[in-house]
Amino acid sequence: MKLDVIKLDAGKAGSIDLSDEIFGLEPRADILHRVVRWQRAKAQAGTHSVLTKSEVSYSTKKIYRQKGTGGARHGSRKAPIFRKGGVYKGPTPRSHAHDLPKKFRALGLKHALSSKAASGNLVVLDDATLAEAKTKLLAKAAKELGWKKVLVIDGAEVNENFAQAARNIEGIDVLPSMGANVYDILKRDTLVLTKAGVEALEARLK
């Protein structure tokens, strides 16, 4: 697959050959769905907690005598049926993470990249570097290029000036190639890869 390479000033910088094994697959929603579910489950804090019958603060005194009242037999106000009593089988802190094979996760990333390429929302940038860390410069370039919700993936390291300039612009996120993931790619309208990012991803996914 051949794609044009552009500069930040929208000028052309030649073209690049993209691997069909990574960028030319027929995107499968079921694979993407499984990988996104795995990512979101792993990110879930799992700190939800409730007080059980043994944990609520209340008197342990028997509330009334066992017999002769004509009512049901009760021993504790902490029982779940009472107001302010403990919760029965409520959520407790736990990990929501589940396993997903490495090969499947890599396949999901390939399908995410292929989906952006297939929809025409993949842009290859010559390099993501700025001489100064000026938000104004990057905001102007992004506006001229028509970038609104965009993810920029660079090589092994992100240019510090570019990262600082992008930090204050809503809708522009920057990641190194190792941070590339299915959820972030699908969440943005446009995926921008630098030439170094393409090389790093192809080396990672081959």
C-alpha cells in the first residue's frame, strides 16, 4: 500500500510503502471489540466496596425479645432488611482484568491500523518536530490540516517541543510507538503516524 507523506505545513514529502500485513487487512469488528474490552477491563480500578452486615456500625443488642411480640424474630439491626443495615453480597474490591494472548493483542492492533487506512483516516507525517514548544504554531498547523480529534504516534521517542505544544490543544494526543494501542486509535477520528512511527510499528508487529 502506497501513501503520500506530508509535512506539518501541509507540503508534500514524497510517499511511503506500508506493509499490507499490517495496514491492508480487512478490519474485523469482533477482534477489535475483544481487544478493547480487554484494555478497558484492565484499566478499571475495581475499588468499589460496600459495608456488609459485619462491617456496619450499629449496636449488637437484640432489638426486642424473641417471643411474644407477634412479629418476626430478629437479633440485629445490622441485617440487610433494615434501613442502614449491611449490604448482602455487594461489590468488593477486585481486579477486572482478564487474559488475552499476546498474538491476539498484536492482531487487534493490526486491525485497528488497517481500519484507519481503509477509511482514509490515516495520515503519514514526515516528522513531528517543532523548533519551539509553541502551542500557537501547532494549533495553526492542525487547523490548516483539518485535524480535530487526532492521535499522533511517533517513533521510540516523542519530540519534547512537539509534545509540550500538543499538551494544551484539546483533541490532539501524542504517543511513542510503544504506547500505540487499539482503544486510543479507534477513539480518535484521525491517526497520524510519523515515518519513524511507521518503521517502529512495522518492526514491532512483524
